[in-house]
Amino acid sequence: MSKSIFYHAGCPVCVSAEHDLINLIGNDNVQIVHIGEETSKIAEAENAGVKSVPALVTPNGNVLHINFGASIEDVKG
């Protein structure tokens, strides 16, 4: 993985964190995945170790859970 991946569900906490991350590390360095809209990516996020969103998965595989918007179980519905 060459970019960080930012998973979120579209809530205000997630959108705010998305904007902050893009401002901090640049749009070219992060892939944004809205798992509320791209539900097929939920399993990918879980396999990476994401337990709640918003979360950033770094290029070396570390998962940084940012604030707390929703658990991955809540997003699954």
C-alpha cells in the first residue's frame, strides 16, 4: 500500500476529520473511502483492523482510530 486509506461513514465527525487529513497530508497521499456509500469496502476495512470510523490505515498497516463516529458494526446495520 503506497497511500493511507481513510475510512468513514459520512457523519459530521467523519467529514471534519476527512477535511483535516487532506489539509495535513494532501489529497494525493490518502484514499478516501466512504463505507456508508461503498458498503463493499466494509470487509476490507475490517480486515485492515478498523473497529470504528473515522479511521486512517497507514501505508505500513497501522490503524489510527480518529475520534469516534460509529462502530463498524453500526455501519454494517
